[in-house]
Amino acid sequence: MFSATAFHWVDPAVGCANAARVLRRPGILPLLSHVFMADERARPAREALARIYGADWRIRTADALIEQALELSGNISDVWAWLENPAIGLPEAAWLSGEARFHAVPEQSDLTAGELLDLRRTTSTICTSIRQNANASSAKS
């Protein structure tokens, strides 16, 4: 079983239950994710984007992100919630994985404004914004 940047879309209870049903010892569930981190140089831009999107983003440094993920490694769901979205945490999922292994590959990219907007358009943030705007427009009609 393998999930590359998609496991956070699945209802946590369903995803964990299905993983537990399918995996056999010593099965592994690799979860990959692209997580934005911000150094002091990038923090103002990330904060500005959060304001533009009206998003409650956790803007974290690489060190803080990795340190907390390692502290949470007793429950893969807690690690996933820390990396992706607190709402997807499932405390009872600790039995699923035992000790989670966490590996980070920080990569810094200097993007132009256009490149950053192109990247953001491929993320759930833009999909959510479009859906919210469509729902707001429908409600007004």
C-alpha cells in the first residue's frame, strides 16, 4: 500500500481502517507529502498568502516541523495531522503503525510570483477557495 500526497483526502477513520485491513506484518504504509516550510526570508510572503486565501496556515520552519514530527512518531495519524491538517488526526490510529519513521528532504525553491501562483493552483487550497466561492455564489442566487 502506498500514498503519494493523497492520504489526507481520505476520511482518516476509513483510511486507517482500510490500511489495517490490507497490510500484513511487517507491512509498511509509505505516505508522501509536500509540506511548505518558511525560513525568515520566506515568512512574510507565506503570511501574505495566508491572508489573501483567508487561510489559518501553520507557518513553520524546517527544524520545528521535523522536531515535532519526530516527537509524534508514536502515532502515524498524529504525524500526518501535524504535517497536513490537524482535523485529520485520529488518536486511535496508534495501533496501526507502531513507531512511525519520518524522513524529511527539505528543498528550497526560489519562485517568481507567476511560478508560485501556478504551484498554488495545483493545491487543495485553491480547490477549496473555488468551491467556497461557488457555494457563496449559489447561496446568493
